Amino acid sequence: MKKSLCSSCGLCSNLAWPKAESLQCCVFSNGWLGQRERRLFGRERSLDDPVEMRFGITRERFTAQLKKPIEGAQWSGIITRIATKAFEAGLIDGVVTLQRSPGSHFFSTPLLAESLDDIAASKGNKPVLSPVLASLGNAHRKGLKRLLVIGAACHLHVLRDFMERYDYLNGMEIMTVGIPCVDNLDRKEFHRVLDRISASPSTAEHMEFMQDFRIHIRHRNGKIEKVPFFSLPDELANPDIFPPACMGCFDYLNSLADITVGYLAGKLLPDQNRQWVLVRTETGAKLLALIEEELDRYPEFGKWECKRYIKSTAGQAIEAMKGRQKQYRPERNIPLWLGHLLSGLLAAIGPKGIGFAHYSTDYHLIRHYYYIKYRRPELLETLVPRHVPLILKEYGLPL
Ligand SMILES: Cc1cc2nc3c(=O)[nH]c(=O)nc-3n(C[C@H](O)[C@H](O)[C@H](O)COP(=O)(O)OP(=O)(O)OC[C@H]3O[C@@H](n4cnc5c(N)ncnc54)[C@H](O)[C@@H]3O)c2cc1C
């Protein structure tokens, strides 16, 4: 029998309730969005609205950065600031989140933050599968009444399902902040992948896939190494480097969060850390209000259209999903100098702002649809939300 998909969300490691009950809430058994979205918003996303189909239900969207960025945060630190202000205002007793594992810039340990110092320690990305929900049982045992949970889409789907199905968290007011999440890694693979991307993996402290079609790696001495997507070693095009659970994710933009904070549609400018904020619920608006005065706000920008870029990149991604026969080589297919030229060209003439977010959302939906179709067809019906076939149809792609 094939192994179930698992993103190590952490819920079933809680001892405060039976493991079988946690497993019942698994998003990889229950599927993405659908009833969960309906329960939260009173409706599912509109299939007539191309923007809502991709970005999910929102009350407001804009780009922004903190006037005083937080040192060591992933971008300007909007998430850490929301958590800090919510704690200071007495809206929450604790934050269910992560901290860096001792001695690692990239690995995580679950954290129930119950002080401002703890919250400050939670900043920054940990680009590996992370058991955020492992701390829920701890919060329950301690009798905390008001929590903020910060997580990826898998965490927030499982959390909402658990809250609907069981009474353990009844009487607890839970607010949520979501990160967009894609191309995450299993910690067993992380260093192998970093070693293949970076010329100096041992000094890397921060990594992100950027809107200029390059991976940016910040090193200990503050230098940023940029590696064009086009010049990654051929072996990193192998979908097997990503956890199967992440390849079965259909909610990149974390649509069940009260507020999603990313960077995808933000303008990429030197010395700025513009982020993208998607306010989804009344609770999300309340969280945003806490930091409103600390933000420099900018409207979304860019042209929506990105069809020709999807058409020129999706074919290769779909081919790669088909099977495991292909032999991947350690060498780059495109030398770095040419990769930089291509990334530079695409960054200049390609999709930007909401167009880039549209491109990236569709690219990953398509990639994940064909991964599941070819490699885990038995999960297709359960996992794939109803808007995905419509998006495939827009590009003339077969189901
Ligand atoms: C693997 C990964 C891929 C991402 N891909 C995208 C993307 O494609 N597009 C995009 O717009 N944004 C993406 N993000 C989110 C983005 O990098 C920032 O986390 C987000 O914009 C918040 O920035 P900030 O400065 O406000 O965060 P900070 O104030 O530094 O706070 C970040 C918060 O996220 C939590 N966190 C870190 N890693 C994880 C994790 N693995 N799982 C759950 N919680 C975590 C931290 O503990 C902290 O609470 C990704 C994040 C991760 C971890």
C-alpha cells in the first residue's frame, strides 16, 4: 500500500487527545478548501472571478512594509509585529509557532511563545516541514484561552478541521496568520539541496525564491548570492526532491488564514522589503489594525495577464511529473551567465506584481495537479479543489 501524504503538521504528536482523532483531521485525507472554506466564509470562492479563484476570498489586499523593519525577520517582519502587538494588547495569551533549532538557521522546533522574547525568537523562515501544531496540546494543558497560530496552509486546514470536529479547543479563541508556502523541503533533503544551489552553503543564513526569477541566498557577511532558476543543476528539476505532501498542496496562498502575509505580489526594490497582505476575515482586519500605523502601504500593481509565460514553462513541468524514468544530471543545463541574462530579461519584460502572483499560483497548481494525477491518481478526487480544473481549462490542458 502507498504511504499517506504527511506534511508533519504536528497535530498527531499531541498527547492531550487520541492520535486517531488528530489523524481524522488530516488535510491529505479530507482535501483542500471545499467545506472548510464554506464554513469560514459562508461560501466557497467564486468560480466566476478569476482573481478570487487564485488568491482566495479576501476583504482587502495591498502591499506594505513596516516603517521600522525587524532585524532578522524574513521580510520586514509584519508577522512578528502582529504577534507582538496582539500579545502586548492582551488579545492573546500565547502564540503557536516555531523557533529556530539550536545551531541552525533553517531548521525549526515547535514553540508556544508566552512572552515578548519568545515571540521575537520566532521570526524568520524555516524552509523545512515543521510541526507547528505540536504546541497546541501544550496550550490546551496550560488552559490558555486566547491563541494566535502562525502557520502554512496545511497547518491551518488541519487546525480548522480539528476545531470543527472536536471540543478540545472549545472556549479557546484562536486567531490565525498564514504564510504562503511552496517548494518546502524535508529536513533530510535540505542540506543536499542547499549544497547544490549555493557556492557557499556553510555561510548561508537566509534563502528565498524571488520575483526576479532567481534564488536569493543571504550569507553571514551580509552578501546576497543570486542563482537564476534557469541555471539550477538539472537534478534539482527532479520533483522527488520535494516532499510528496507539498506536491499535493492546492492552497499556496493559505486561504483559510484570517490574514495571509507573503511577498509574492510586492514590488522588488533594492533595500526594501515590500510584502503582500491579504486580509481575509474580520479577525484578520482586527490583527491588521494593530500595526496599521506602523506600515507604509502601497496598492497592488502589475498586469494580471500571464498566459504566455505559463504556456512556455508548464509543459516541461508537466513532463517532469510523469514518471521516475528520467535520469537527472548534476550539471547545470544553462550556465550561470546565460541564466542571469534570461532571469534579467524575464524580470524586465515578464509578469510583475499581481501578474507574478497569478503566474506563480497557476504554475504550482498545474505542477501539483499533474504530480497527483500521474503519481497518486487515487488521491485526485479528494485533494483537488473545484477551481483547479477550470484553471487547467483556461490553458487548454487536459484533465
Ligand atoms: C517554505 C516557505 C516557502 C515560502 N514561499 C513563499 C512564496 O512563494 N511566496 C510568498 O509570498 N511567501 C512565501 N513564504 C512566506 C514568506 O517567506 C514570509 O514568511 C512571509 O512573507 C512573512 O514575512 P515576515 O517578514 O512578515 O515574517 P516574520 O516576521 O519573519 O515571521 C515569519 C513567521 O513564519 C513562521 N514560519 C517560518 N517558517 C515556517 C514554516 N516552515 N512553517 C510554518 N511557519 C513558519 C515563523 O515562525 C514566523 O512566525 C514562504 C515561507 C516558507 C517557510
